[in-house]
Amino acid sequence: MPAELNAPVRSLKMLELQIRAGATEVHVGLRSKESVSFDALPANRDGEPTQVSPGLLAELVTVAHEGGLRVHFCADTPVVRPDDESAYREHVARALDAGVDTVVVGSLPACAWFPEVSIVAGGELGVSTLGFAEHLRDVYGVRRVVVPHTLTLGEVAAFCRLDGLEIETPVQTGAGLDCTRCRLADTPGIGLGCRAGYADGAGVDLGGFLDGASDCALCDVPALAGIGVTALRIPGRESPNERQNAKITQMYRRALRGHAAGVPITEVIEQIDRVELMWQMGWLPRLCDQRRCRFQDTPQQRAFV
């Protein structure tokens, strides 16, 4: 089976663009009634909303299902305080009422709270060992795991060999030696952030030292498809440019279609280079020229901890 493309959505327009770009799944967050966020992102990031209202969520689910897309609901906060458990459960219940297909969780207790629901172990859960993945499958009935973006291609392949588990891997991620675990804040008062642009008290940019993440996995799409990855997860619910984010989805769709047709990835990229201004103006200098290669042997890859 070809790999799915799991794209971010925060509006009907963004959903429409992602469908046109070739997404086959989407992930979405819901604005909480509480003062806390119940997914891995704050309600607003980089000046853009990351979550939607209950009414909009229902609309998004309806349109996505009409287009044949699966909807993953992000409830992947890494910690649910005891005082917030009831509110968290109600939060998830609202999404289930809207018709979402799965619930993506980020904490081990949450895996047990919804026994009748299709649970995805999100990246925040940090499933970096095969034993942990098997435990989630056997004890909690988890059927999909989003592996941390710090894993190598060989490590992802080992996860794909596990029976009864779908494996989803992030692409176009970036930002940190162990992304989502550092807790360095890039937004005042948030507590979640990115060490890529972090500066110490003297204003010295620590990005060169702390940012060990690699972003682009386009060249490795054939390898990912070959080892049996279920889905490629594209981030960007907070993306300031919805069209640009959808263009990323389109690039990966081109790569997947090329692989299915037996076209070498080098030829696919040559075709992209001839027709896509975004490739020439943004992708090539920011990713290729900087060796931001997700699964290749680069200094960034070797810097993972």
C-alpha cells in the first residue's frame, strides 16, 4: 500500500488546499474551554491559530470525509494534570462527537482512558524503542505510532517490521536534537518552543549548537515507502502561509507518485526544479544547500541525542 500523507489543517480553506495538494489524511486541534492547551501546541503560535472551534471541527470532519480523508484529532499534550483530567476527557468527547477517526495522545495514562477509540501514540509520547511500541499495542490496543523525528531510517524500518502497528514518521520537522522534548520557550509564557532560534541571556544565538534536526525527507521517500511506512506526517498547523504548507504536501505527493510509477527520485526533483518557484527560491537554498536532509548522514543527523 502507498504511504499516506497526513497534513495539518486549521481552516476550511487550508483543508481544501491540502486535498488539492494530495493529502490523504489530516490532523487537527480543538480550542479548549480551559486556560490550557490539550494538544502539543499552544492555541496560537507565531501569530497564527493552531486550533479550531467545535463548530468548525464538525465542518472540517464532514468535508474531509466527503473527500475520503481520515481525520486525526490532536489531544497529544504530554502531561494531563489530575485536576484537568475531567476537562481533557470532555475535550476529547467533543471531538468524537464531531466524528474524528482517531485520537492522537501524548501521555501514557491517556492511552487507557478511551478503550473504544482508535488511539494513535503521538510523537509527544516518545516511542523510541520497539519494546515500548509493543507494550502500547498489546496493553492499550494502540494501532498507530508516530515515531520521534530523531530516528534514523534503519530504526524506522525496525518499527515497520512490528506486527499489528501502523508507523507514521514526521517529515519537514526540524528544530532540535530531540524535537518537542527540550521545552525551551520561543514564545513568552508558553513553555514549548524550539531550540533552533534560542539565545542565551547575553543574546548569543545558540541555534548552531542546539539545532541538530534535519528537515527534508524528499529524497528518502522511495526508501520510506520501501520499508513500509504507513504515513508521512507534515507539520504546520501554525503555518503563516497555508498555500506554502500545501505546496510541501504537493512535493511529497509528487515523490510518492513518482516512486509508484518507477520514476527515480532524482528525475522527480528535476521536474520540480523546472516548474516550482518555491523549490528554487526557498527549498533549495534553505534545505538542500544547507544539507538539511532528514535521513541522510549529515552533521545534523549525527548530532542527535
